[in-house]
Amino acid sequence: MFARKEKLYGFLLVLPSIIAVGIFVYGFIAWSVRVSLSDWVGLTADYTFAGLRNYIELFSDPRFHVDIRNTVIFTVVFVLGALIIGLFLAILLDQRLPGEGFFRGLFLFPMAISFIVTGVVWRWLMNPATSADRLSGYNLLFDSLGLDFLINQWHLTPTYGMAAIAMTAIWQMSGYTMALYLGGLRAVPEELREAARVDGASEFQMYRRIILPLLWPVTLSAVIILGHISLKVFDLIIAVAGKQLPLDVPSIYMWQTTFDGLFYGRGASIGILLLISVAFLIIPYLYYSLRSEGEE
């Protein structure tokens, strides 16, 4: 009897949260799906059923093709850069050098800053002006060091504009990746390292063949977290470069389509596609995590 009352009280305790999530998350997702299948254009709601027309027109839109390409470039550069730098910093801190606490906080500090603030600072650092009287940021640094060949227009360069934008995200999130990897490194038993050294393994071989494979779950978690951030990036690009077609991504396209053009049906379809792309990352990860916990 007591156990039954305890379960009832527990259920009543979380019931408001369940209702709130059901309404404000899943309810609005269902409403967005309904809008994406409608002809809604303008401020007056129009739920006339249009089927998959918004999705079909979206995939035939050249601008959406540019968005997909930019998202892929940003995701690859951002995720790989944050993983490599984060792992490198974690390995350095794992050597237990003096001042580890200070450097750990220093590397984590950028994560406490919003993408808007980061974008405003990096907009100055990556000032695309190349004339001598308007140089600032990195271009001014290169000019002062006599490295004029490195002066460029950064995010305005057609070939690697999105890669330049990804540098700002790498700077902000590599410290978080470092924290994930450092936690994984500290979980590796010291006895295992000593056994590898006794067997004649060098430090490089020990990290490559023993420690890095053990960090695979950490790497997977980091890829999922960074990947979903990159898929829905919006404020960082707006803060650095504004609304420019060469740097366009689905989230910016959705904003302009919905609130500037008032094409609510198409805007909702972009939002649903973003949701599906994020789900493709998160759902397999959740399945893998639950399966691993079940096996343990």
C-alpha cells in the first residue's frame, strides 16, 4: 500500500512537467507539421491542405541546395576542429602540469559566452577589409608581422567562407570538448597505462592503441552534441556576417521565409526538416546508450 502511494505521489510530482512538455514541445511539433502541409501565406492563418508541395518545392529550390552545402562544410570543419583541438588540450592537461586548474578554466571560459557575443568579437577579428588603412583584427596582425600573403577576406571568400565562420564555433566549443575528453582520460585506470609501459609501448602507441579506443563513447557523445549545434546554427552566422546568400543555412532561410516573407507553410517545412536532421543524430545515440546500459 505504501509503495503504491509513493509511486502515485511521484507521478503527481512530475505530472506538471509531463503536461508542459506534451503541450509546448510535442504539441507545437505536431502543429508545425500541420502548418508545413498547408498553404498558409500571410498573417491570416490558412490551413488548406497542400500535401507535400512545400517539401517538394523546397528540395527544388537552388537556395536550399546552397544551404545544404554550407551546412555540410560548417559541420565537417566545426566538428573535426573541435574534436582535434579538444583532444589535444585534454592530453596536455592530463599530464598534470602545474597550473592545470587555471588552464582548465581558461579553456572552458569561451563556452560561457553566447554565440552572439562570440560572433561580434570575431566579426572584428575577421574584418574582411584588405586595404592598408582599414586593416584590423587578424589582417592587421598579419600585416604587422610581415605576413601579407595571409591577409584575406575571411568569410567573404567564396571558397572557404563557411570554414572561416566555423573557426569561431571551434574557438567556443573546443574547451567543452576538452572537458569531455579530460573526464574520459581521467577514467582510464593508471594500472592499464603502467602495464602498457612495462610491455614496452611508447606514449604515442599507448594513446593510439589503448586510450583512444577507450575514449570512443566520449567521441561519440561529442560528435552528437557538436553535430546538432552545427545543424541549427543561426545566431553565430548572423552576428559575424549578417544575412548573405553565400553563407546561408537552413535556419536563416527559415527565419527569412517565415517572418520576412510570411510564407509560414514553407517556413514550417524547413523547421520540420531541421528537426528530422537532428533526430537522425540523436535517436541512434540514445538507442546506443540505452543498449549499452542494458548490457551492463
